[in-house]
Amino acid sequence: MAKPITEAEIEARYQNSYGRAAGYLPPSRKAVNAWQTELLRRARARTAGHVEPVQELADLLTADKALQDLVNETVQEALALNPTGPASIEDVLNSLDEIVTHAPGFSADPNSHVAFPMSALFVYMMATESGWELFREAKFNDALRVVLTAWCTFLDSPESRDVLYRTPGGWLCPAAYDRNRLYEFQVDLGRPYGGFDSFNSFFHRPVKPECRPNAARYEPRAVVSANDGQVVRVYPDVR
């Protein structure tokens, strides 16, 4: 019988997850648990069938019993880390339906903001022994890539703009404006949706040249970040 995992071990696994290290997931694991609870509420209330790429994943799991068993095992192991998370394959599939048909929302509390929903859905599954095996399965990853591509297509569509509003909770509200320093970017608050035609257009918004001078133009040895990322590791002796 497997040794029960301690709360300290669960916390360590979360804090060392890629999503947490990269800043996609909030510092507080309780915030992720609350986010999963709300996602599951919406997922379990769905009455429509699966969207096409999620149905393809469902069909794959139906056809491949070994892979289906591995996903089931991973889901059950993840429940030991978060008992309020997805409890079945159907929960996972319905949650993916919700993710690929919605743009990520803005949270005024930086300690509870989930920037990448799929990371938040899978964070506990990826922290299990079965998950280590599952997320190395090429067939499973190929199916998830199709799901992610569908989400990207949605985020390129006008329907994804419903989170681009100026009242509290929207990506153009005062809290979001200040936190994301939107004054450094070309945003037109006088137009609907800030002048953007999709969520991805907002996400890839052009910067005002005077706000981000390129240091490499003046210092050849400068290391310039390709995006607004977060430093996770520094190796000063790289040759």
C-alpha cells in the first residue's frame, strides 16, 4: 500500500510545479483549489456534447483501454492531493470543454489569479506518479495539442472578447490597467474592447516604442527578454 502523502509534500509539489515556477499559477494552492471547484461547477452543469477536439480525446480513451486506465489512475491519485478536484474522466473532459470555449478571466487579487487554465486543471494530476507516466504518453499529448489548438482558435475569434471590459473583473478595468501597465501599450479605451478584435489581439498588444527601449541597441552584451516573463533560474557561469 502506498504511503500517504503529507500536506507538506503536496505543498512542495505544487510550489515546484512548472506552472507555479513560471507564474501561470498563483502562490496560494487554496486559490487553485477554489478555481478548480468553480470550473467543475460549470463543467458538471454542461448539457451540450463535447466540443470536437475534446470528443476526439474521449474517443481515444474509449479505444485505448490501457490509456484510459492510466488516466483513471492519475485522476484518483490527484484526488488525494485535492479531494475537491476532478473525480472522473468525464469531469476532466467537461472541464476541457469549458476551458476551450472561454477566454481566461482577470482576477483583481494577484494571489488568486490563474493565467493558464489548463495548467490549473492538470497541476495535481501532473504531480502524481501515474501523471509522470501519463503526460509522457505521445498519444495523450497529441490529443491535448489538438485541444490547445482549438482553444487558440477560439482566442483568435471575436467571441473571446467578452472578458475585455472596463468594469471590475475585466482585463481593461482599473486594477488590470495598473497591474499590467497597459499605459505602456497601444490600447484605446475609448473603443469597445479596447480596440482589439480578439483576446489574443489584446494579449499580443503592441507596445509603445518609447516605453520599452531595446537595451541591445546600446549595449551589445545585454540580455533582452523576449516577453514579459518571470525569471525562474539564473546561471551566472554559462559559457
